[in-house]
Amino acid sequence: MKEYETTSLTLKNLGETAKFGFLLGRLAKPGDVICLDGDLGAGKTTLTQAIAKGLDVPAEPPVTSPSFAIFQEYQGRIPLYHFDLYRLYGPDDVLALGLEEYFYLSGCAVIEWPQCAEGILPENHLWLELRVAAMEERQVFCRYHVEGWAGRWQSLSEKFAISG
């Protein structure tokens, strides 16, 4: 059985959210899957945009929510595969569209509304649940696979705390 860790952090404003996402993008490796869970308006797309900056994705075209397209790909240091699974009903829909193939390619998959892919996600994914705590403040609850993310999560936590 694979071992998972859980932790949480507070992002006090949009600047901290941008910094956190940027650092996460800098640490991303080919084949990473980052799941962004949270209600509408929790900051999933904002965090994805910051991850894109950390991946050196150009500002044009802008990273937007792919709600109606479901999937968008952006080129950067490694490709960003951006999913918004809001309109899907479950893993069968993801499989029928062949989207799970992107979880195993040489880019970084960022998935908004990842519940629709539960059960077919790679074990070594990072799950971030964003909750609105105040106007711009977010609580982020994290679950990650120890083997693939523990060292990077420690580095991210240290960099975020030190540079904050």
C-alpha cells in the first residue's frame, strides 16, 4: 500500500496564492498530476495560472478555465495539460474522451474538479483542496504521495515560508 501524507497551509491573499503556485510550477516534473479541488470561486484557475508561470508558459494566450472545452494544452518548460472536469460525471467520461492518457505524458497535468477522475488518477498525484477562509484568504488542504512529493513538498514549504 502506498503511503500518503496530509498537511495544510493558509494563503493570506492573491499575492501568496500566486507565489505558492509559481513555486509549485517551478518544482513540477514531467508526469506530475496536480488535482485542484474546491467550490466555485475557491481559486483553482488562479492557482493554475500561477503554476503556468512557474512552468514558463508564455502570458499569451492567457491560461483560462477550460470549462467548455474541458482540456487545454500550453507549452512551457514542460507542457501544461489543464483540465476542467466540471461538466463530466465520472471516470467513465474521462476514459471515454481519452483524457487519462495525458496523466502519463511528459507534461504536468493540472485538474480542476478532479473528483470526476478519482479511481483512475496515478497514485503519485498531489491533491490540493482550496477553501475560502476570507475575501482573498484560502485554506489549502494537501494530500500527497510520500515517494513522489515528500521532498518537493518540504522544499516548497521552506521556500514559501522563507520568502514570505
